[in-house]
Amino acid sequence: MLSYLAKRLLLMIPLLVGITIITFGVIHLAPGEPVEMQVAMNPKVSAEARERLRKFYELDKPLHVQYGKWVSRLVRLDFGRSFAPDGRPVITKIRERLPVTISLNLIVLILEFALAIPIGVMAATHRDGPLDRWTTVFVFLGFATPLFWLSLILMYLFGVKLGWLPISGLHSLGYEVHGLWWQVGDLTKHLVIPISVATFGSLAGLSRYMRTGMIEVLGQDYIMTARAKGLPERVVIYRHALRNALLPAITILGLSVPGLIGGSVIFESIFAIPGMGKLFMDGVMARDYPLVMGVLVIGAVLTLLGNLLADLAYAVADPRIRHGRERAL
Amino acid sequence: MTRRDSYLQDVVWRRFRANRFAMAGGMVVVALFVLSILAPFITPYEPNSLDAYHVLLPPSFAHWFGTDEVGRDVFTRMLYGAQISLKVGFVAIGIATLIGTVVGLVAGYYGGWLDSLLMRFVDIMFCFPTFFLILAVIALLEPSIWYIMLIIGLTGWMGVARLVRAEVLSIRERDYVLAARVIGCSDLRIIFRHILPNAVGPVLVYATLGIAGAILTESSLSFLGIGVPPPTPSWGNILASGKEFLEFAWWLFLFPGLAIMVTVLSYYLVGEGIRDAIDPRFSSRR
Amino acid sequence: MNRCRLVCLVSLLFSLVACHEEKQASSSPRPPGKASYGDAIVVGSIGEPSTLLPLLASDSASRDVAGEIYNGLVRYDKNLKLEGDLAERWEISRDGLTITFHLRKGVKWHDGQPFTSRDVLYTYRITIDPKTPTAYAEDFKQVKRAEAPDPFTFRVTYAKPFAPALESWGVAILPAHLLEGKDITKSELARQPVGTGPYRIKEWVAGQKLVLESNHDYYEGRPYIDRYVYRIIPDTATMYMELKAGGLDMMGLTPVQYQRQTTTNEFLSRFNKYRYPASAYTYLGYNLRHPLFSDRRVRQALTSAINKDEIVQGVQLGMGQVAHGPYKPGTWPYNPKVKDFPYDPARARVLLAEAGWRERNGDGILVKDGKPFSFTILTNQGNDQRLKCALIIQQRLKKVGIEVKIRTIEWASFLKNFIDKGDFQAVLLGWTIGQDPDLYDVWHSSKTGPKELNFVGYKNAEMDRLIERGRGTFDQEERRRCYFRIQEILAEDQPYTFLYVPDALPVVSARFRGIEPAPAGIMHNFIRWYVPKNEQVY
């Protein structure tokens, strides 16, 4: 087990190197430098001023030198300073955004599991019946709806027309002066629409996965045996079948880990929630190389760790699985 | 062999037909195809002809879905937009499926270091947020509908590759493949005659779902202003520009959103229907 | 301060500063009430400021917020005349080479330290310091000598008379006592600025909002409104809904919102709408190095074939006016007599025929030397108005036998791959119109190099002379004569087809009183805005 773990961890290193090289190449290939984005079309800027800015950001050095410098900082866990005019450390900028993104994603993830698992099980036990068909349509509807479209409609309905819910942001203005419970209530009101929409959009994957797994398990011999023993259907389903059908859900949980730090830029833009997605998008658009690299590297490490975690959890939960098994999607 | 095939097709088709939701989805998909192809015969308007003096008209007999802020007929744009959106979906997923199938076959069939190498590459690709790759490539190339397709395709093949590889691994060691190898069939023949046909089902399902996904991706890209470049109409860019008129000119926002929703849902129902129909584990008990 | 920066991705409609001449304030009158302190104003912005050290910032969000925190030595008053700000008055020497500023006494930084000439000298020195990554060193480089003979006098000497010099001293003056000897790029002041202005920073929640609170010791008196909240709402549809739901007090409307969506009595009882020409114009620029556009008659024909009224109607719903040159109607350098070519497709055909373009193939497209008249208009991605504009032009030009293709390109690659390389035929872009009428950077023949702003390659000796004369004197009459003539030349030469000047359409909650629309827009007397006690909400 330990040697397997060590092997997997070691394997991450070449992957990471590959990822950083590709990323570094891609963003430097993209036309436009951070300097350009800041000064282009500004008559006050002379050629000399451009060069001054380029030198400041060390963009005048050859690409491999820039990469070398970046990596040598990275191994000391220094992500460098942002190329935005505020020049703050990348890690500070990420740290500002992470709590919001992680909390939101966590809430959505919990709701997703809390809703999708029962839906999937129900669909499986009522297979091919109306309940199965309609839940299928329901979860797919969540997936099929452009979420920004749904969000804007709900915002208009509940925020503007009915005036029941706030439209965007996380807090009302001046919420600081109120007590804790008022603040919690305020935050909840702000989050109702975004979280409902995000959860609605996320149900399809897991619930279908659960349905498939459950149907498979229900066809197994030991379920037949349990039924043959005359156990009540409820016990068969919840005691025997569900436990095994939950195994794939563990994998999904592991795979969800990296997603926790990733935000959707569209979602964040619409609800004016300051998260990782917007930070990243703005970084790409402004060609803020250190920021983009920082976000991607953290994301990649988490993805790799998440994969590993999923495999390990699965192996622990189901000893029949041999290590190094390839997951189907 | 052939008889078995046609028998299987029969069963699959019967199972699919029994699924009313999948059938409904299938009908929507077909209807949309027909409508989008016949667009020039259905509507008297041009998708891009402006009329600065008839802007933002509400739905009427002359303009079923109203007109937009520069006086273009929304229904017409939606019909032509359907062509574009479907084209994006099909071509993008065609590319993804092709690359994914080849990579999956090669990795699964030959195994060894080639397999490791390809799968590590798949891992790396999975580590990038798709959005980043798309953005980077779009920044590199000038935006055009063809690049959008190419990009969605190039960033969406990894799933197919894993799927095909897994399928190949499970088939590779089966008796009839081993037998074919023993009697000296060439690799290509084994792949095309014995392995590929078995992988077609899952890939088909994946592709159907992928088309739906690509339509959605295009709408997200349009929201960010990097989708199919206007004036070419796509559902995504009609919807994205309609959001500014949500309250006042609801027809600019409601119809494209509904269209995307119904279409994507239909593709999903069809995909699921096929999956259920071809998977023997799911043969109905009834 | 920013003379003619290209209007970037962010639509100009969201900028409230530097506007001109109010046309209509459709206010349902509320009693003025009594001016009282208190309340807050919530302003929406699609972008977050990058840094509150204005020297290092180049985005409009940073400028908006920093404008409330800092002062310059001079500023534009509500009639767009330069007046003293931190400088009480100034003198320009007879030869036009030396400017002496007499600084205001008793001004304090937000931390209580007195403001002196040392701060001005520091701001000048750090700006021209080669190690400072700033975009704004150029004007100060013209300075030959800068000195601070005593704490309240500051004197600069130029090598030759330079008219835009005075304006350049409107830059935000930075606190020397907090910055001297430190690395400005790593300064805390980027997030926690200390200025002399009417508001000071209270809180900056990354990605959400900035809260400024009023500076009770402000030299012009304590502002009435206690807090200025700058909310970051990246999506314009959301921003509009927030306004309607009461979450925002001020934003810029789009023409459709102004004309169609905000006309109910309910809305008008809660908000006041304002409308005046923005300081910007949109144009179609031709690459004069390209053989297609080297003939002036062709450019004149193109302008004649384009219906500018239709564009104002189609793109702005009439919320704007036709442009004939690079200045804003009603400002002192604007020449009202200059009219370029009115919409006249017949005349366009004649001009094109004179230039050798005739229809030969029966497909309606003009041909010369076997080549059809076909070109591509480039514009940047993400600007809907420009795209619509291009579409309308495409339709019109088709009617005179010219085929137009439209391509939209992401901003960065647009600049890098097309503009900087001169690899384009026609571009549809916009410029902001600066307060100072100097046109050196955009129209002087010395600015046609790569990465320079005369990217259409316009070269005209008379134009060069006029531009140089205009910036070389402080005599406004003399300058006006130069710029009047320049507009005549441009109208005849048509290196651009000047399309339109859009209207700025700000909307402000009706509870704010004391707003005085003026040529400078509405923000000029912001510190005098107030909310009567009984209407205060925050």
C-alpha cells in the first residue's frame, strides 16, 4: 500500500512538470503581453516606457530563463507577484478568493449528494416506471438548462418582480451592524438562488451514476439470495444493495475535490460573487502570467491528489479492487 | 454474424422505442434537423438583414419571435442559429470522438509504454480547466466558428479515449479475439472487425451526450464573448446578447434559452435511451 | 488627464466622468429638502480597481475611485476650464517656459500630516524614475527642471512651450512622507491609500466592494454623503436588476434601457436620468497605406455612402449625435461649420466612378483593374455597439457596390496581430476625447511607426505644422484657429469616417439632491450632493 502510494506520488512529478511547461508555453504564445494590456493605445506611453515595464516584469528575458526563474521560485512555494498594477503576491490574491469559492462549492456538493443519491436509488427501484422517467427528465433538465439563463430569470422574478430575495453579492450593505443571526439570515437569502441553481445543475451526473450502480447491484446473486431468504424489500435495498451501490459515489466524491477550488466565471459574474473563476478569467484576459500559472498549478495538484484519493478510498472501501485499476468515466 | 447483428439491432430498436421519453427526444432532434435545413423555405427573412427602424418589436404574425435590437427577425435567426449550433455540436464531437477513439484503441490494444504515455497525457489534459484551454486557443487563433468547433473537439476527446481504452482492455482478452490472433489476423483487422464494433455502443452514447454538451459549451463561450462570432447567429450568441433585454424584450431572452434547454434535454434522453437499449444488463424485466 | 485613450472593452457608457452639457434631466421633482450629512451612495462598476496608487493604474475603475481620494495641483471645473486644486493659483512666465504653482496652505493628508511642495516634488521624481513601472512619465519628461523653493511653492521649467503641460499637473499628488525611499511597487498604499481628497478608504473587500468614508477635514469642507460604496458587479444585466431592486444608487444606462426600460412613472419617481454627449467618438478608420484607400475620392465616397443618422438610430436608438471630426460638439476647439460628406449614395457612385471603380461583372460589385471592391472591417470582440455599427455600414456599402466583410478579434491579438503590424484594411474603433485638444499622438506624421497611434498612417505636412503650433502656445485663440483648420482638413481628407458621439446616460437615485448637470457631467460637485434627513436609508 505504502509503496503504491509512493509510486503514485512520484508519478505526479513528471505530470506536474508537463503541465507547467504546457501552461507556460500556451500563455506566452497567446498574443499580447501584460504590458500591452496595460498601456496599449495610450498616447502617454512611449516606446521607452514599454521597455521599462517589460524589464520590470522580466519579459525581456528568453522564455526558458523566465520559466527557470518561475520554477525555482515555485519549489520554494513562492508563486511570485501578480503582473496586475497592484503587484500583490499571487498567493494573497488566491487566498482572498478561496474561502468563498470553497464554502459555496462545499454547500453545493453536500446538497448534490443529499439529493442525487436518493433520486438515483428511487429511480433504480422504480425502474422504467413513471417515477424513474420523470426524475430522469428532472435531473437532465438541470443539466440541459443554460444556468446563467435560469439564474437571470430567477433573479428577475424573485429579486425585481417579487422583491423577496436580494439579487447579487453576499451581504446587504451595512450588515456588519446587525447581530449574528441577522447576518446568517442575510447571507442565506443571498445564497438561495445561486445555490439552488448550482445544485439543480449538478444532480444529473451523480444521480444517473447511482441509478446505474443500483440497478447493477440489484441484479447480483446475493440480492437474489437476500430476497429468496424472504427479507423485506426495504431491508434488501437499504441494508444490502445501497451499501455496495454507494462505492462509485466515493469515487465521485474524490474526483470532486479539485472542483472545490474551481469557480465558474459565468456564475460568479452574474451573482457578483468574488470567487476563483472570475479571478482566473481576469488573469487570463489581462495576461497576468504569474496569477494564471499559480491558479493552474494549485488546481492541477489538487486534481492529481483528488484522483489519488478517489482510488485510495475505493481501494479501502472495496478490497477486491486491485491497485492501478483504471476508472471508467 | 450478420444475422446476429440484425437481431441485435432489432432488439435495441424495440427497447429504444419502448422508452417514450427517448422517443420524444428523438422526435425533437429530428424535427430540429429538418427545420434548420429547411430554414430558407420556412422564413421570408434573412438572418442578418438589419432594419434600424423596426427594432425590438414584440412577437406578432409577421415576426413570430419578435425582432431584436437592430431589427432582425428573431425566429429567422433562431432557425439559422440551429444550423450553426448543431454544426458546432456535430463537428466538435466528431473531432473529439475520432481522436478519442484512435488514442483509446492504440493505448488499449498495444498497452505497455505507449499506453502509459498516452494515458499520462490524458491525465495532463484533464488537469487543465477546459475553459482555460479554450480561452488560450481562442486567443491564439482568430475567432471563427471552425476554430470553436476544433477547440471544443480538441478539449473533449479524453473521456472517449478512456472509455474506448477500457472497452478494448475488456475485449482484448476475450476468446474470439485471442482466436483471431492465433489464426494470424493482422492487428488492423482485429481492431476493425472484432474490437471496434463492440465499442461502438458506448461511444455512440458518449457522442450523443457530447453533442448536447457542445451546444451548452458554445452558449457559455458566447456569454463570455468568445463564442461563435456575431453576426453569424448561434443560439448561444442570440441568448447572450438577449440577456440585456431580459425585462423589456423578453422574447430575445426566453426563446433561445428554451430552445437550448429543450434540444440539449432531447439529446440527453436519446443518449440515455440508446444506453439503456444496448446494454444487456438493462434489459427490461418486463 | 487621459487625452485620447482608446475606449477599451469596457463600454464608455459606464463612465460618468468627463462628460459634457446636459440635455435633459427627466426628473419628477422632489422638494430639495435640507442639506444634511449622512447616508451612503452605492455605485456599480463592472471592474474592480487594480491599485489605488494612480501612478501605476491604467483602468477606469481605479481612476474613478482614486479620483475621490486624491487631488492634483489643477483640475477641470464644471465648465471644463482648468482651475486650481491643491495649487491655489499659478503663473506662466512670459516665454511660456516656466510655470510656478502656489500651493494651498493647511491641506492635510488623511493621516494628519501637512501637504507641502515636497509631496509634489516626490510625485514628479517618482514618475520619471526609470524604475517606476508607470505609463504616465511622458508629459513630465518634457520638464527640464523642477524645484520646490519653499514648502508652498513649486516651479517647473520646460525646454519649449508645451500647452498640455498645465493639464499634466492634474495627476494625483502622492504622499512623500509615506513613500519616499520605499519601493512604490510593493507599497501598502496600493490597497490602503492616503490622499488629500474628500474621501478616504475604509474597507476594501476583494472582488466585492470598496467603501470610502468622508474626510471631515477636507479642504473644501466635509462632503455631505458619509460613505461612497463602490460595488463590483461584473455583469451588466445583473447591475441593471440591482438598480431596479434598490441595491444600487447610480449607474450608466444603455440606450435601450434609457429609452425603453426606464420610462415608467414608478421608475421615474425613484430615479433621475441624465443625458449629455460623452467625451468619445466612434469611427471607421482606413489603412491609408493600402492601395484601396490611398485615393481620397474613395474615402469621400465611403463616407457619402454611409448613413450616419441611421447608425445613431440603430446603434444608439438616437441617443447620440453624428460626428464630423475629432472634437465634441460644444467644446471650444469644436468647429461647428465643418460638415463632412452627407449621406448621398448617388454622389458616392460618382466619386467611385471618378476613381475608376465601375460595375462590370453584373454582380453589383464594383471592379477596377479586374479586382472587385471588397474589404474587411476589423473590430474588437465583445463590443456589441461597434459590431452593430459595422453591420449597418456593411448593408449600406453593399448598395453602392462595395462588399464588406466583418471580423471581430479579441483585444490583445487585435492590437498585436493587426494594428501593430498595420495588417488591416479598415477598423471600427473609438477614441475618448480629451479635455486638451492636442492631437499630436493620433494625427502627427511622426506617430505612424509600429505601436504608435497614427496607425492608419495619415501624413499631411500642413496638419503637422498646425498640430505643432497648437501645442506650442498657451494662447487659446491661437490654438482655436489651428484646431478649426485641422477639422477642415480632416473633413476633406476623410482618413477616418467619423461616425458618432454617443450620449452618456447616467441614472441616479432620486433621493440625492444638489446634482448640477454641467458640461463636465454630473460628478463635478459630488461632495455637495446630499440626501435630506428623512430620506436617508443607510
